[in-house]
Amino acid sequence: MDVSKEECRKVFWGIAVLTAIFFVICILVGQFDLPMFLGGLLGAVVGGLNFVLLCLSVEGLLEKDAHRARSSAAFGYFFRMLFTAVVIIFGYTADFINVVGVVIPLFFPKFALIASYLCRKGGEK
């Protein structure tokens, strides 16, 4: 449990930094406005929540037998992807949210994890 909390903390910091960089890039290219800001926040929050749900799912799978774990993993994956799709569709249909601002930050947890692992490997050498 402590390992997943530490990973979540690292990923959340990474999401925050990447979201700030995203906003700065939007400002520099002249695309920063309220819909982009709201979309970026929504995408960052959903990306972080999606990562937390994945961590909780994996922790729960370790306590189950193989058959139950497989079906629980499939349900968890389906639920997370459905949730993400609903958020993207909401970003697309809502006039006050930029869908690009929603979609790009959804990738930030993956980028934060990759950066965390690269920094960890570099520190171990």
C-alpha cells in the first residue's frame, strides 16, 4: 500500500508539472483561454483519478484467485475506459470546455510514470 501511495504522489506531481507546462505552451502559441484552462484541469483530474483507480484495482487483484482476478481486471479496465470516453464526449459537446485541453492531459500520468522510471534508473547507476 505504501508503494502505491508513493507512486501516486510521484504521478500527481508529474501531472501538475506537465499541466503547467501545457498551459505555458498554450499561452505561447496563443491558444490559452477559459475553455482550454477548464479542459486542461478536467483532463488532468480525470487522468489522475484514472491512475488511482488503476492502483486500487491492481491492489485488489492481488488478493483474488486467478479467475476472479481476470474478470475483475476486465471490469475495471472497461469501467475506466468508459469513464474516460464519457469525459471526452462531455469535453466535445460542452461549449465551455476545449476537447483538446481534455484529451492531452489524459496522457500525462503515462508521461509522469515514464519520467519517474527514467529518473529512478539514472539514480541507481
